[in-house]
Amino acid sequence: MALASLLASSRIRTSGDTMQDRTHKLLFVGLLLIGGLALQARTALAATAWQDHASILAAARSFLTDYASNSHTGRTEVHLGRLDRRLRLKACPRALEGFLPPGGRSMGSTTVGVRCPGDPGWSIYVPAKIDVFGKVAVLRQPLARGAPVKAGDVELVERNLAALPHGYFAEPGPVVGMLARRTLAASTVLTPAMLQAPRLVRRGERVTLIAETGALKVRMTGEALSDGASGDLIRVRTSASRRVVDGRVVSQGVVKVTL
């Protein structure tokens, strides 16, 4: 209506007008048309309802918080990335749904999906990070290379498990008696790669061989041809026949052979 009124008011008889006057009036009418169309476009755009970014992030956080809590027994924290401010999604008439896309993780860097069920039926993915906290074995004091870990050397301290990609020990028991592969500083979170089992058999040492076949068990002596920790497979030369056999270290100076 406003555009029509403007156009009506601009209609002036041009019989007595010069060519320049008519040109100016035509330009004026053209500008009115362009301005009116732009105004209508802006009005239509403003009338479209867009999904609030805060509601998308809230749905992502709610889903990921529940998922992390159900996946881990320890304390969890969820951190979400930002959405592009230029992102426009039509407002969803139903409650938004969160979901974990293929390849999503329950700890560390991951991605969480949010979708609008039904019409307009859009989906979006939000970068996220899940921190999971738990107690792990940590050194109370420095440990020299090759030194055994004693019970008093270790304590359990809460750490972010997502920041420990190389593993950890949730209990001190498994590390006690292990040897440090290198010098370790105090407060170090112990990982499997930092420790090694003590050698129960040394090369050249006399060992006891236990050979089993069915119900028959035979004991004999032999010479270890290599070092070995518990569970290691080593070669042993028997003292009586000088035969070389393979056996598995089971305890200090004892190797078990299966015939």
C-alpha cells in the first residue's frame, strides 16, 4: 500500500515537460520500485523464524553430559565449541535431539550431533571435548633408572584421563616391584611404557626346568641362554643332554617347558 501511494503521488502529466524532466521522473519512479522491492525482501526475511544458537548448544550439552556420565564412573566435564554466527537454521517446532555420530568418542575430542526431528528436519554437528577425571598412580618422589618401584613411592591422585593417551594405572599394586626404564620425576603419572618387569632369569644362570606332559612332571637343571621376566619365552640348554629347549619364565630361576 505504501509503495502504491508513492507511485500514485509521482504520476504527473508530462505533456508540457521537457525530455530532461521526463527522464528525471522515470529515474525517480525506478528508484521507488527498487526500494520497495528491497523493503519487501527485508520484511520477508525478518518474518522467518530462526533456531536460536543457545538452544542448539543446550541440546548438545545435555545429551553429551548424560552420555559421558553413563559411560564413566568418574567425574566428567563437557566443553563445546562455538557455532558460526552466520549459521541460520529454521526454527524447529519440536524438541531438539542430540546424538553421537559414527566415530564419536566418550572421552577427549569428539563431535556431537543435534537434529530437528520432522520438518524442517535439519542436522548440525558441534565440536566438543569430554574430560573424564579419575585417580591414577603417581610417583611421590623421583625414581632412578633401573630402580624398583616400592609401595611408598606411589600414591593415587585425580587426573584428567582424557589427557593420558599413553595409558595409566588405576591401582598402585601392579606397579610395585616394576623397574623404571628411565629416570622419572616426582608427580609423574606412571604408564606401562615407563616400567618393565624385573628379570627373574639372567643369561648364563643355572635355572630349574619343569617339563610337563599330561600327568607327568619332570624337573631338571639347565643354563639360561637369555634374560627373562615373568611370562617371557627364553631358550635353555639342559645340563644332562645339552639339548636346547624353549620355556616360559614362571618365577625366580624357574622355567616351564611344555613337551
